[in-house]
Amino acid sequence: MPTISNALNAFRELLDYQYHFIISYSKKLFDILLVFDERDFHHLAGFQYLSDIDIPKSAKQLFSKIDSGKINDDILSNSVNYLKVNDSYANVKDRIYGLQYLCEYIESNNTIFKYVKNMNRYSLIKADFMIKSIVNHKEAYIFIRKRSKSDTYCICSFFVNPSAEYKGIRSYWLYRSKINILNDTEEVFIDKLK
């Protein structure tokens, strides 16, 4: 199955879940509910960089075109920015590949950091926290921030095997779980609160 189809199917599965994190940073606790929205896919796949090909921003149209094969790996590879975005570390092909494993990156034995913009001078990312994770020998950075007009959080950026190392202040997982919103069950990965 093509990579972009795999990435979309993996992302669709995440729409039925939320992640609950409690993070300790600088003697403060941060209670984070990470939620997924269909509109997030366009940005997480890096489609904002492929401005030279026709990719709809509407999630419904985008999903339909990927499902029908009108947007596929061959079409995406026609973009001049598919393999390397000018003046950026972004690589859309790697990002789409990594998106297939986003769930595994979130759930693996990973490290959490408070993201500090000043420590990453060349980055334009606006995030609250950063997860550094390794799956299948590929390193990924997952950046999360609070959604505007909501108490929930989203993944605002995601990179696999980046050329640069991102820095932050080490924080600590106190609680990490995955909530199935269809049947209201919770799978707990870490619980240091007891």
C-alpha cells in the first residue's frame, strides 16, 4: 500500500483516541489532553510545503482524493519540495513515512522536554512541549501546544530524522495514557502519581 495511504489510515485511527499526559517541569504539573482533528492531517503531512501541486486544504476533500488515488505518492513526488524544502530542514517524504508510525512514536519509551524557542534559534516552531522518540531506528520530534480557544492540545509539528537537533529543558512523565473515546476506556502506560 502506498505511503500516503498508510499515513492517512494511521491518522484516521488516532481520531478515535486521545492521550492524557501529566508532565512535571520546574516543580509544576502540566495536565495535557492531546486530541486529534481531521484538519491536523494537512499540516502534519507537510502539505503546506507542496504549494506547487494542487492539494486541497479541506480535510474531507483531501481524504477523498487520497482514498481515490487522485493524490498518491507519485503525484506528491512531482513537487520540487517533496524531498527537500528550500531554506528548511523539512522533508515531506520522510514526514509522511513517519506519520504512519505516529502512534508508536507517542507510545514508545520516549523523553519529554519543555520546548524553549530561544534554545532553537533557527526554528519557527511555536510549541509548549517536545517529545523525542525513536521507532524502527528512526528518531522523531513531536511538538505539542495548546490549541487556541480550547483547553486541549494538538501536535503542531512533527519531524522524522531531522538534520538538526532540537533542544528543550528535560521534563518528566508522571502519567501517560491512551483513551478510546468510542468506548471510554483508558490504557495506562505510566503512572507515577500513586
